[in-house]
Amino acid sequence: MKLYTLTPSVFMGFLLVVSGSAFGAPPVNPLLPGQGAASQSPKAPNYVGASLGQFQGGSFCDSFSRCNTQDQSWKAYSGVRINQNILMEGGYVQFGDLAGETADGAISTSSISGYTTAGIATYNYSDKLELLTKGGVFWWENELDVDGNGSKQDGKSLFFGVGANYDLGDNLGLKAEWERYKDLKLDGGTKASQDLISLGVTFSSL
């Protein structure tokens, strides 16, 4: 099944749509997706979620004559609200596969995945829309294959991002995020920052 490409313009359009639906509503205390104004509590429930995204891996393609500069990605995550404005979240991210071909036909591939831990600060725009900013650490592994010769590299990088949660009701929510992962080694050599834009579904009240 073909997935639609998530571009920065699509991501910003989503935020504008949900912001417009909530415009004019008075600010209230932050909520998790799936909570209404009447269910606010200092001990908000845990949540789990999963998102599909678009990984922008342009620096991988610098030395190839033919190359794909992006691939579909996915991530799964869970978190808990420490208080009404602070959350802690852990997750697993699979960036997808990048492949490039040199002029003489040699093919190289790169596949990065790993685990994240992040702190999240929130601002509740309305009883439906919650804005967020996040920062944390990404423990990654890169499976490389250069013309049939496989190898693995691993490392630890910082990442940060912004996004929004939108309440769908019945403990369900939409989550849209832009994240930047610093100093990843896509080709086993030069470090570069890479972007991930994602859209997913969350479930709360566990």
C-alpha cells in the first residue's frame, strides 16, 4: 500500500487546520489526547501511540549518481505525564532504508533504528488541541551494506522537536510532530542532522 509523503507543508497544514477548529476557545489546563475538559486531573493517565513518517536523508546521497533521498519511517512510543505540563516519553524509531548507486554500479544501503528517551513540555491551546515541544537522547544503530559488505555502527545523539496532540474522543488522539536528530552517521563517515516528520494515533487512560 502506497503511503502519502509527509512534507513540511503538509505538516504545517495539519497544525493550521486543527488550530483553526479550536480558535477562540479559552485556554485550560493541559490534557492528554482523549481527555475532555471535565476529566482534567493532576494524575493524568499513561498513553501509547504509533506514527508513520517521512525521513529526510539527503546527506546520504551526496556521493552517489543515483539515490533515494527519503524513505517511509515509523515509530512506537509510550509516556506518562509527570504533571499538567511535563511528560516523559520513551520510544522506538525505524527510519527506513536508504539506497544509493555509484557510477560504476556499486550499491550502498543504510538503515538506522534505535530507542529514544525524551522530556516533553506542553501548552494547552484549548480542550481539544495541545501543543508540545520535546528534547531527548536517541541511542541508534546503523546497518550498512557497501557493495555486499555489511557492517554495523552505533552511537548516541541528541534530538528535539515540536508538534501537537488533537483529541478525537474515546481516549483516542492524533499526534503530529517534526523532529531533528543530530549527528547521525548515515554513510558510516560524516555526521549530519536529519529530519523526521510524522503523524500518528495515541491511546490514553491505560
